[in-house]
Amino acid sequence: MLGRVLAGFAALTCVVAGATAAAADSYRLCALREGAKGPCTCEVKGGAPGEFVAVARSRCRPAPTAAKKPDASPDTATAAPKAAAVTPAAETKPAAVVAAPTAPASGLLETGALATSRKIVDIRARGKLLCGINTDLLGFSKQSESGSWIGLDADFCRAVAAAVFGDASKTEFVPVETAERFEALKGGKIDLLARNTTWTMDRDVQGLEFAGILYIDGQGFMTSDARGLVSAQQLAGLRVCVEADTTSEANAGYYFKSHKSDAELRSFPTRAAMMEAYVKGECDALSGDRTALFSERAGLADPETHAILPEVISKEPLGPVVLQDDREWIEVVRWTLAGLINAEEVGLTKQLAAGDAALDGDAARLVEGAGKNGESLGLSRSWLRDVVKTVGNYGEMFESDLGKGSPLGMERGINALWKRGGVLYAPPMW
């Protein structure tokens, strides 16, 4: 009789143990989110998005206060079950997961699963993001007297580094000329190209992936006031200079042909060479992106004696570029751009993001949604807040780099938010 009782008890113990193990496998991202004395909560695997339930406190260890320490390290980040280290993604991409531990401790962010992106693993192992930029273009990427790079493209590079590392200083700027920019990306010299580059179908189908539109520009013409020109249609018979291997070269040629103008188009290998020819009088006019023309005019000895003609002859949606061979890396760059635009829309500023106070309203909803979804890309829960506290939101970046707070003093125009008269628009992140 006693033997039967003991056998029954053993069987019951096995059932309970099995149920406990099954329950352990059904949770992830467990943490004491309300402090050491609060309940232990976990996300339910396979449950509704963001569904957290209270479980036994033994499953948790204290999590850090995000506002005080947004750049979480493996030792202090929100703890996840050990079982989460072996995921379906890890089984299908063993090389990426195995390589992740080679990254420096400061580069790894514990998010419930390691990044499966080969590119992100490589960037973190290297300890820095290699970002290709223009060699010298005021408003987009220009080196200051102190040696730091400033401009809209340079700030976007920092934003991506902040998303990946939680630290924007882990950016190495790589100046590249126009003719070599795509080869630099394809050859692995850079991880990301943020160099006032126009998004076209021709480029997109050749293995390049534009992550979105950072700035909407259009092509125009600049000439000396001394010529008294008021329209690009008066350029007939004059020498118009452009940079070779650009959309500007093709667009200008098409414009003159369609308007039956006999303007002489001259191409130069670099922007610097083109500007030198213009200053020497070898060009009667320049053609290029209007923002670039404003930038170049600002650098002339007497900028007020040069005019930007009114015609806009093309669409020039400028955006960051990566290769099409790593879906997760594409998503990181794409959603960093969307996050900057959405941050402006909900009023999440650099000051608010850097403060200790808890966010509320739409700003809190944005950061929480971005954090939850970013985990599947190997990013931290605070990645978007880290980005905005470093470079500000899109509007703040524009004002300091191109707007009234910059030497260019440009209006937002079409690059204003959709609800403020522009066309700037980003998909929701929650």
C-alpha cells in the first residue's frame, strides 16, 4: 500500500514539474518594473502584443531605472529568461548569434534576444558605425574648425549610432566623393550612406535600399546677378556646369533638350572642381539641388551677388542608403528616421528625452511602442529616447542644420510636418 502511495506522489511531482517548466517557457522579459518591492511581471509568449502578467518573484531580478540609465548594459538591463537566448532566429541564423558575444560589452544591449542582423552584429563587434557623408556641404555634412562634423546628414548618422549602441559618439564619419559613394557602400567601406543622395528607381533596383526621405529637395540654377537673368529659360547659349555622375547632370540635359535650349552643359568630376570653375568664370551658371546651391552660395566671397533662379526642374527626395542584403539593418535605419519625424509630431524634444521625468501622453506611447517593437531588431527598450536626447527630433535637427538657427536660414517649406503645411509624414510606431 505504501509503495502505491509513494508511486502516486512521484507521478504527481513529475506532472507539477512538467507544468512548471512549460510555464517557464511561456514567458519572456520578466522584471520588477515598479522597483524592488513591486510585482514581477513577464510578457506572455504568443499573447497579445504588450500583454504582461504577474508571476512568482523568483523569476525576476531588479531592473534599473530607465530614466537614470537609458544606456543599459548586459549586467543591468531588464532581465529576460535564460531560455530566450535560444530562439528560432538563433537556430536559423547560427552565425549571427554565435558572433554576437565577440562584441565589446559596451556594445551589447540585452533585449530578450540577441540581434540576428549580421550587419548589426558586425557593427557592435567593431565598436563603431561607419557612416559615409559628403566631403564638404554646409547644412548636410561639413567639418567645423574643432574637427567635428555638423549638418543634417551627420546628425542622422549619430541618430543611428545612438539607436544601435545607445551612444552617438560611436560614429566614424567617412567622407566620400559622389562618384565613389555607392562602391564604398557595396565594398563594405561604410555601413550607411547619408550623403544628400536622391532616391530613384534606377538606384533602388540595383541592390540599394533607401530607408526613407530625410529631405525633399529639387534641382535649380544659380548665376551671377551681373547677368540680369530672371529665368532658367534665359540660359540659352551660356555655359552651365554640373557635377558628373549625378541626377543633376541627367536632369539638366533633359531640361535644355525639352525646352529646345542650346545651353552648353559642362560636367566636372567633383563639386569642388565645379565650384572652382564657376569662381574662375569658366561657368556662367551652376545646376544642382537647390539646397546645395544655397550652401555653395553661402561660401562665396560675395554671396549676395549671386541669385538662385526660380525654376525647380526635378524632384530630389534625399535619403539614407544601405544595401538590400540585411532586412533587420534596413529596418533599424528606416525606423530611426521615422522615429525622428514622429518625435517632432508628438512633441518629444531633446530636452524632454534627456530629462529624468517620466514621459506621458503620445510621447510616452511613442517611446514605449518603439521600444517594444525595436526589441525584435536587437535594440534596447530606450533606443528612441536615446536617439532624441542626442540629436533632438527632426524639427530640431532641421532648425540647427538648415533653418533659422543655421548659416543657411532656410524655411521648412515642403519639409514641414504634414499637419503644418508640409508633406513630412512617418508611419506610426505603436
